[in-house]
Amino acid sequence: MDRRYALFAVALILLAALPVFSGFVGLGWELSQLAGLSAAVLCICLCGAPVRARNSSPPALLSLRWHTFIGWGAVVAVTLHVGGLLLSDRSVLEYLKPSMPIYMAAGALAALLLLLLVSSAALPMRRYLWSNHRAFQASHVIAGGVLIAMVAAHVIATGRYAGGHGRGVLTLGATVGSMLMLLRRRRPGNLPAGAADRERRLVFGRHSALVAGALVLTSLGLVGLMMSATGTVLREPLASRANPLPLDFPHSKHVQVNCLMCHHNFADGKGFENCIMCHKSERPDLKAGVQARFHAFCLECHRNPQASLVAHGPVAGCTSCHRAPGDGNPPPA
């Protein structure tokens, strides 16, 4: 096997193993999240192992039949992911409204683009939309790169399995690596006579410059996902929410946490008001809105706690926090 495929396979295996290190929340929620991770891995696999890259280096691994089968498998996994979350936690409906955070919108757009890519690749639809195979190939490859870029933004910003620097780098590396695997060279013995240099080097013919440029720019843009400021931006809502959701924060369960970690301005005697009043005030010096700020507080602390904090649990599911104060409803099962 080509060495590049071997490294790519290792990255996919490590991605698939991430749930082992992420804690357990509840059966329904975990199965739904696993379906989402499976869809992400399948999308990365489709991008990094394209079909019909004739006479290319590295060589193609998948037949058209297997490529189509994996594509529809990713669609089924996305359907199970969304449907399972809705059944496990009805509050997830809030993430289907215009007030959804940007990373959720990226996931929704990725699901729609995946469905369009898989359905439009069928031969009758392909012939209707594209006049020749080269145009279809270029469009399909560029859209595939955009797809997994949105998938990476969704997975990394969600932080369920890719939380923390190391896991984020792994997810980002597998994503960018799969896009770079698309830049396949022609084998020296199969170069068309009279072709331009870029057409002689890559398998995309006259579309080579367009495909290469799109994939490289998308890969460079993805590097910004590792900046903490980017994660905060992706957690901001697309549209402001008219009324905040109920929020329960049991202080009695957080006695090990220094109050200043959340009430960070209490030390100067100004932190007596409710946190939400300050972060919802749209002050220009506050870089994060209330939704992004509080999700960061809860998720980052629970998923990447300080060594001194014990008995913490992996927060997942909306009703873990979004319930009326004092409500004894358990987290999603």
C-alpha cells in the first residue's frame, strides 16, 4: 500500500477511537454522537480515497460501487445522528432554529451538501447537470473539500470528541490530509501530448488549477480552527434569541471550583450581578456573547478540567444544564 494511504488509515482509526477517551453520558445520546462521528469519518474517507482517479499517484483504492455505498452510508449515519439526538433530548430542537450557533449551521449545511453530492453523482442526474465527466469531477472534488471543511468546523467546535488541543489537531490533520490526497499526479507514462504543465502534473486536466487552488485555500482556512478565538466565534448564534433558555447551575456541586473562574470580576467588587446581565449587555469590550461564553465555561471546564478537580462528568445534552433551577430531571439517557 502507498505510504500516504497507510498514514491516512492510521488517522481514520485514531478518529474512530476518540469516543473511548471522551467519557459516557447516556446510551441514546452516545449512540447518536457515535453516528455523527461515523458520518464525519466516512466523509473524510471519501475525500481522501476518491474513485476513478485514473493513472494517478497515489493510485485509487475505491471502485465506483464502493464509493457510492460509503456515500449513502454517510447519509444514513447523519440521519441517525440528528434523529437520535432529537429523540434523546427534545431541547435539541433549539439548535434547528435561526438562533442556532454557527458551528451547528455548519453541520446542517454539511449534511445538506452531502446529500446533494451523493444524489447528484448518480449517472442520470450527473449527465443532466454536467456536460462532461471532467466538469463533474472538478465540481464534485471542490464541493467535497468544502463538505469536510464544514464537518471539521462542526466537530472541532462541538468539542464532544475533538475537545482539547491534541484531539483537535488530529481531526484537523486528518481533514487537511484528505484534501491534499485529492491533489493526485499523473503517472509519468500517461501524460497527454501537448498538455500544459499543470495538466500534465495533475489528474484534473484543464480544471487542475481551479481544483488545486480551491483545496489549498480551504486547507489554509481550516488551520484557523485551532485558534481559541475561532471556537468562540463559531459558538455565537446566527440570530439573537428573544428569550433565554432556563439554566440551572447547582452551586453546591461546584464547591471545588474557585468562584473567580466564573465570577472573574468579583475580586474588584463589581461582580455582584448575575453573569448573564453583563454578557448580554453587548458591551464592546466583551468579545464573547452570552451563549458562546457560557457554553465555553461549562463544556471546556467539564471536558478539560484542571487536575485538582475530581468527580466531574462529561457534559453533553442540553437538559444537563438547560432546565428549571431545582428540577431533578436526569441528563439524557
